[in-house]
Amino acid sequence: MTIDFSLYLVTGRELLPPGKEYLESLEEALQGGVTVIQIREKKSDTLEFLEIAQESKILCEKYKVPLIINDRIDIALAVQADGVHLGQTDMPVHVAKTLLPAGIVIGVSCNDTDHVKKAIEDEVDYIGIGAVWGTTTKKLSSPVVGVRGVGSLLQALDGTNIKAVAIGGINSTNVLRTLHGSVSTSGHRLDGIAVVSDIMASSTPRSAAQKLRDSLDAWVHHFDLQSRVPQVYDVETIKSGVVELMQVIRDKSPLVHQITNVVVTNQSANATLALGASPIMATAPEEMHDLSRIPGGLLINFGTITNKGSMILAGQYANEAQKPVVFDPVGVGATQFRKTTASELLNAWQASVIKGNAAEMASLANSNEVQAKGVDSVGSGFADPASFIREIAKKERCVAVMTGPTDWVSDGAIVVKLENGHKMLGDITGSGCLVGTCVATFCAGASVLAAAPETSPGPELAKLVRGNMLIGAVGGVLALTVAAECAAKRSDVHGSGTFLPALIDELYNLKPETVLSRAKVQVL
């Protein structure tokens, strides 16, 4: 049997809202676009489970949707279900196969790569990966996988015909984050999402299912289009794109919301103003939703981690509003707390750009090639920085920026090498943070420049961010590094104390022709 796993509903009668009957809810969900039904009845006795399965089978046959039974082989046989789903502590697959007729679909829950390897060995038809998010609909016996943990499990399926769905806490607000963020570095995407409470607990399950269906269809269309028609860049295209954003920022003055560290708040706000944008350094969680609705961008810099709750909310609201999220994981390798916090943030929302020095990016990639000393990177850097930055961009599903004597930017397909800057940037506090501010400002410009999202399902509705984030990231790096070169050669600059105000001045006076003439850009 060929099954469309795209919108997989796992039932849970205990979640039904008051006044909503189970079969009524199930039929409305089917009308809304559900493509697979799994009956899960962990607390029902055998007779009750059998009756529920029989009634569900009639509805599934009416809408030509396959019915899968959770755990109970006997119930699956009794109602002639299309498949069974087995957990890691349920009946082993090889035993189930001796009891089930040929051709029945078998799925298995997987939480790690060992589970996936065993599923491949057992020749199952599909796997359920999870839990991807925390969930209250089922007591978890294994750790939450997280969106960023799905890709490695999908990659383990490369070369097989086994399908994969994600499950656990998935709903209409995080479905795009789940789909986009779970793609493996080899380009392996999910075949579907399994949903429980977002449909079962809804008083309007047809609308709830249709909303998920629209997001799924739009995202798959967008993913396939990107795979077939990748964007092509050359040096002139990048430079002209950066210059265009400089003018957009001056003309539109986008709001750049910055949750940043206390060391650099003032100079970051001044740099934003100098470029022509409008800074706001708000940290109260009560403000995050309202700020996300104003055109612009978001910078999350956790040099001093004191507002984690606001960082999570701000990023999630920005994803919903399709606004850029620039993440600067300052000193992420310095402590276990920073590593854990970075992982929590990156699982909670999709970064548009991640910017860090070599040690910070190495820590995110779990690489020991470059070491950290506090917030600074030490050593000679990566042997092959271009390959490294491309791979971390693929893994994190965003644009990656690695700063240093040479700056590297990648969207996972191309790598841009930038060789501007001055050594005096290393003599002032927070120069890396200023890069993050400039990148967020240019990404905000790119977002404002982009067309408004379409009103019908299509590529724009599938995006977590509007605008060209690669050009935005390159523009932000070039703005600061070119301005630094101009500031360093001024006669009134005698050291780090006079360099910083001169740098702000040069950002304020930065002209397109200066960037075009000085920018040292290579496309690899």
C-alpha cells in the first residue's frame, strides 16, 4: 500500500472539547485534509478499543484514508486495519510480522539513530521520530529529540524507502519550524507530521486540519522549488544587493529589536542609528509580541544571559511574523550553561542568521578544531573554513557567518569570503557584537524590501523569513569592516579610545561607492 503520510492524526478521545463527539471530530478532521489516522487507546479495555476501531474504520473507508492501530495487533487483525504502529517497548517487529498478513503497514517509534538502524534492519514501512517538542498528551520515556535532532535520524534513512513522520507537540504555530529545521544536511526531509492535540482538542477540527494542510502544501512546494532552482550569485550581484539594502535602510528606517548584552547596549544602539535604522533594546516578555509586528528584524545576543524567556518568545513571534532572527551566541563554548541555552533557543525558533567567531561556531558544531578563551577565539582557525561554514549552514538550515581576520558567510550552497576589516576592531570591547547588530540591521532591510506574503498557499506562506538573508548578512559584515578601515586611517584616531567613536562616524557617513570600491568579496 502506498500511503500519503503528510498529515497523520493520532487520536486521543480524552482531549475532545466539551460537547464534541469523537466520530464527529474524526470526520471533520478527515474533511480538513488528514491523510492517515492512528487509533491510540492506551486506557481502554479491549471491547471498547475494538468498537472505537470499527467505527473509525468505517469513516476512514468513506474518505479513502488508511487506518493504523497503535500497539494492539489483535485489534488491527479484528478490524482489518491497514497498519500497526509499535513503540520501542511494544511487540518486536519480527514477531508482529509473523502474526500480521502480508502487505500490512508497520511503523515504529524512534528516538535515536540506534532505533532507526534497527527499524531499517526490521524493514519497517515508516518511522515516527519524536518527541520533537515537549508534549502533555503522552508521558515521555525518552528525551525530547528537538527539531535540530531530527536531521541526523532522517539522514540515517538515506538510501532506503522508509518514510518518516515527526511527532510530539507539533501544532500550527510550530509546523513550519518543524518542517524547515528538520531537513538533514543530505537534503532528506520529513514525509509528514503526526498531530494529536492541535486537531483533537479543537472545537473546529476541520479548520485546524486545513490550516496544517495549507502549511504543509506550501512548504513542500517551496522546498521542491528551491531544490530544483537554486539561487545563483556572483560578486557583482552581491555587491549591488548590499548597496540596495543600504538605501532601503536609510529610506525605511526599519526597527531593529535587540536583546543584547549589557556590555554593548549603547554602542549597538548607536551603530544601528548610524546605519539609518531604529533600535529598541527591549527585554520585557510582555513586549515581545507587539514588537514582532513592526517591520524590521531581531537580534538575540546572549553575552550576558539574563532574559532567556524573552529570547524564546521574541524568536518564536519573529518566526510567525516572517521577520529575520539573527543569533549571536557570544562565548557559547565557555560554559555548559551557555551551550545548553544555545541549544534550547535554536530548537525553540529558526534562526535566519547565526553569527559567531571561529570558537563559537565550532562549539555549535561540536567541533574541537578551534578552542575558546571566554568570549574569544584562540588558535589558527579551521583548516578548511569554507567547508566548515557551508556544513554548519546546512545543519542549522540558515545563513551562517564566521568572523575573524577573514569573514566567511554561507547559506549552505555557496560560500562568500570577505577580507575587509582592521586589527583595531580586536582592540575594542564588543566589536563582534557590533557585527551582529549590523547584520541584523541589513537583514531587517532585506525583510522590508521583500514583497508581502501572498494570501493563498504558495512559496511565501512556507517561509519563516522574508528577504535575502545571505545578502543581508554579507551587507552587515561589509558595512562594519569597511567602516573600520576608514576609521583606522583617520588622523584623529590614536588608539582604541578614539577608534570606537570614529567607527560610529564612519558607519554614519558610509556611502555606497565606498563599499563598492573597497569591498573584497569572493564567491566560492
